[in-house]
Amino acid sequence: MRKNRLIMRRCISCRVVQDRLKLLRFTNDFELGLMINKGTGRSAYVCKTKKCSKDSKFKKNLQKALKLTIDSKFYEIIDMEIQNYK
């Protein structure tokens, strides 16, 4: 039998490596646009903590990782999403 390996990803804000199930995934889907925890395409991962989402470089790092400009309304959605995990 083959054991399932943990797939490790790095948070773009605090640079800590964790299991991907403990992180929020932001995906730039080529057809549907920017999505949270869904879709295929270019992805970036962020810890599910307020510390990482409120970091001063978070917005710049997310835009750079996904290679697109993000509307300010989407950051409000990110804050609501992170509050759901508390």
C-alpha cells in the first residue's frame, strides 16, 4: 500500500512552509478569474490567520504571485473568508 504524502506549500506573506490543507489557496483560473480554494491555474497560498492577511506586503505579494491586478473589494472578501476559519 502507498501512503498519502503531505503536500507542502509556502505562504506568500510569512514564508512558512505548511501542509496545503492548512492554507487558503487563491487561483487565477484562465476562464473564471480569481477564485478561493477552487479552480485550476496559477495559485498562491496564504495562512488562515489575520496576521498574514493584514501584512503590509500581502497585497503586493498576491498580485505578483498571480500576475494580475486585484480589485479592493476582493480583499474584503478575503477578510470575511479568514474570519470563517476562527
